[in-house]
Amino acid sequence: QVQLVESGGGLVQTGGSLRLSCAASGRTFSSYHMGWFRQAPGKEREFVAGVSWPGGSVLYADSTKGRFTISRDNTKNTLYLQMNSLKPEDTAVYYCAAKFWNKAYNDYNPQSYDYWGQGTQVTVSS
């Protein structure tokens, strides 16, 4: 089992940047595909970005491609999401998630992920 704790959320103006972190503990972090999801009020949880085990491939949602960058540091057991050019529609609770390495890393479905953090709020003001 792996425990995930997100940090780095906050309030930012349109066009600003934030960097989210997700600290992992428990089983070997590098054995998991990792992802970022977000959920706005009244909406379903949606895929933001994903990175494969141990880190050779990345994926982005169309809405975040070119603005967000996902990365992982397996030596620090930490996942990151650098968010630039933020827009009001990026406002949501952001979650990091992990799934076993033997699953398809490019499966965007939240139900394919095995572990979740508690989330961190990102609010972008217009």
C-alpha cells in the first residue's frame, strides 16, 4: 500500500503559476504509474496528467497540454505538477493517484487507479 499527500495548492490570479507536490510513502514509489486528477464542484473527477512507471512516458489532457508539466522524482518519492498560465476553469480540488505498474498507464479512467491522496484546492481568480 502507498500513502499519498498533496501540497502546494492555493489562490492565484489568472495567468499565474503553481507547483503541486505529492509525497508518497509506503511501498516502492517507483513501482507505480502516477497521475493527477481534478474535480470542480458539481463535476466529475477528470484526468489532468499522468506519468508512467518508472517515468519514461507522460500524458496530458487536452485542456492542460502545453500549460502543465508532470514529473516525478523517484529518489524523493515525490510527484509534481507544474501549472502555468492558469485559468479560472482550472479551479478545482487536485488529487494525485497511483496505480500498479502492471496496469495500462494510459488508461485515463479514475477507477483504474488504486490509491488516492486527500486533495489540495487550487483556485484561480479572474
